[in-house]
Amino acid sequence: MPRGLILGIARAFRRKRPSSLDILSPKRAPRGYYKGKNCKPTGFHTRKGGYVVLQEKLPNYVVPDLTDFKLKPYVSQCPIGVNASEASQTAK
């Protein structure tokens, strides 16, 4: 087969991404678009360049009291050797 025919078939099967599925960036978006880093805003910008933080927009974490808790917060990367027969018996 001629080389040009093979290249033409290859070009026909090459898939191009449609323009509607392009990655949206600030260069391709409308003028006021800001992509951000996938986090919620915690306030707003003022006219003079400042930033006002709103307390109701800040995350509020509720942590229980763990004073007499038996388990430790650390999980070792190198666990103590466990026999496979013991592990299978406890799983049943």
C-alpha cells in the first residue's frame, strides 16, 4: 500500500477532543471567571483590595472527647507478623 493511503486512514481514525469538552481555564472562559482550587470561599473581597472573613462560612469541626479512649491514633506501617491461619479463623 502506498504510504499516503496509510497516513490518510490513520488521520481519519485519530480522535480529536471536541471544543465543548476542552479543559476550562481562565484563558478560555469569560472575563470574570476564576477557576480556583476547588475550595469554598470563606469571605469576600472589598473595593479597596481587602478581604473580609465571614465566621458563618468557616468550617466548624466537632471533635468528641477522647480522654479515656483505648485505641491509639497511629497505625503502624510495619505491623507485627500475624499467622494466616489465625487471621482466617478470626474472619469466620
